[in-house]
Amino acid sequence: MSERRLPGLEGPLWRALLVFRITALGYAAVLMVNNFREYAWPLGGWLIIAVMTVWTVVSSLAYARPERRGWPLLGADLAVAALCLLASRWIVHPPGLGVGAPTLPMAWVASPVVAWAISGGRRRGAIAAILLSVADVIVRNGFSQATANGPVLMILAGIGVGHIARLAIDAETRLQQAMEVEAATRERERLARGIHDSVLQVLALVQRRGAELGGEAAELGRLAGEQESVLRSLVAAGSPVSTADAFVDVRPLLDAYASAAVTIAAPATPVLLPGSVAGEVVAAVGAALDNVERHAGPGARAWILLEELDDQVTVSVRDNGAGIPDGRLAEAELDGRLGVAQSIRGRIRDLGGSVSVTSAAGTGTEVELTVPR
């Protein structure tokens, strides 16, 4: 079965960062052309623009590779932006910075804030914005109404972009899960068709031929008929289940086990469980009945009781057979006989439920399966 993948919804955010970084670099270069004659050290301003240009190329190529979007690159991006920002203190006239004059990087300094927000969400974006805001306060010799716009806008950008990034990634995850559920459902339906066309027909043939031959073959045919009925019920119940929210009635699935040796008691109203959960519960009941047939002794009878509460469903399988001596279950598990450990307890544990086995030699056995609703 081939697995379809959604195109990454995070990719457009990184491409938007690339566009923002290049545009902000161009804006900073235009301001440099207009203002460099007024700077305390004009050559230093051109050096910073050169550093920003080189880092724009390097970081853009690095961020294009998802495997490189880790802490080393994020940390270096933040450090370069902070150094370019701090350099404004010695290149631009300090009095002008104190009253709100633009720094050398201008909006370009927000690029690592956006990168941190895309990679880690609101919290990480806010942290990067606060660190660069501290550098901005140092450059301007304090925090005032005239110099507050830059830090505030960076913090808002970090939080806003981080929130959008998390929403995009969560949406991608949910869509991918939906596609996987759809693919799994189609695979189950394909397997169900294969079972119907092969296994069920073979079991029906064994049942018919066994009845014709008689003797031990008749008993083998009867067992094949019971397994065919159970398997047919499971296939029929599983076919319409396309999502985890589809519910089925457990009662008809258990009715497939009814026989002269097995009595079933269930409520008069439907007992609904998700299709996958119902299938596992019924399979665990089948494993318990198989143990009755193998170990309870000749002539043993079994009773299945189905009960439901608001928050759980319980199925009890009780027999009047020979019972289980103390320590036999643990010994069987150590010997590799895992019928109770895996076929029963393992199934119910995976559903978040519990299994209780009550037995003593000569008093029969009761297996109680409980699953949450």
C-alpha cells in the first residue's frame, strides 16, 4: 500500500521569510544610500550592509533545507542580527538613535524573529523578539516612547507568526492523519474482500464435507462452521467502518458464538462501540471461548454476559469446567503459550481496558473484559 503525503504547509512560511529578508535588506540598503553621509562612520555602514547581504544569501540557502533548521542555524541567525543592530551604536550618531532614528538593519533585524517563530511557535518567536529588543534598547541608551515601536512590533510579529505557524503545522498533521485513516480503511476493505473470496469459502467447504463424511470429520466441520460464522460477522461489521467514529452494535457479533454449548445474554437495546474496538473485544471473547473448548474439559458449557454502563462495556465469559490451578497462567506465559496474555489481555489493554480472570481448580473460570466507551 503506497502512502500519500501532503505537500508541506510549513514550506510556504519559510519561502515568505526569504521574501521578507530580501525585501528588508533592499529597504535597509536604500536608507543607507540616502543617509550614509550623515553617519559617524559611513564606511562602517557599508560594511554592515555587506555582512547583511552575505548572511541573507547564506541563511536563505540553509533554511531551504529542512534538516538544517535547527538550533545552530537559528542561534547564528539571531547572533548576526544582534551584532548588526548593535553596530548602529558606533556607526549612526547616538543622539539620533535616542530620539527614534532608524538603525542600520531596520526591519531586516526581524528576520530571525520570524524564523524562530516558524520553527517553534509563539513562545520561541517571543523569546527571539525579546532578545533583539534588549539589543535595541542598548543601542538607543534606554527605552522611551520614541523608541518603543521597534521592540513592540518585533514581539507582536514573533507571537503572530508563531501562532500562524503552529496552526499550519497542526492542520497538516490532521490532514495527514485523515489520509492515513482513509488508506487504512481501503486496505481493510481489500483484505475483507480477499477473506470473503478465499478463507470463508474454504471454511464453508470444510463444514459441508465434514458433515458428509461424519465421525471426527463432522466435528472438524462443525468447528469450521463456527469459525466461518464468526469471521463472516467480523468482516461484515468491519466493512462499513471508515473512521474511528463509526459505531457498531456488539450484540450480533457475539451472537455468532451462540451454540448448544454457549449461551449469550445481552441487553435488549443496541450496545454500541467503535468498529475497531468492537472487533477487538469480540476477538478476545473468541480467544476465551477457545480456551474453554481446549482446557475446560469434555461437556463444559460457557455463558457470555454483555453489560453496558454510561462509561464502559463489560463482557463476561464464564464456564463450568475444570478451572485453572493457581500459577497455571503465569507458567503458560513463561512457556510461550500466550493465549490469555496476548489474545485476551493484550487486546483489551491496547483499548485502554482491563481483564479480570477468576478461577480455581474444579470451580470453572470467569473472564471479565471491560473497555471504556
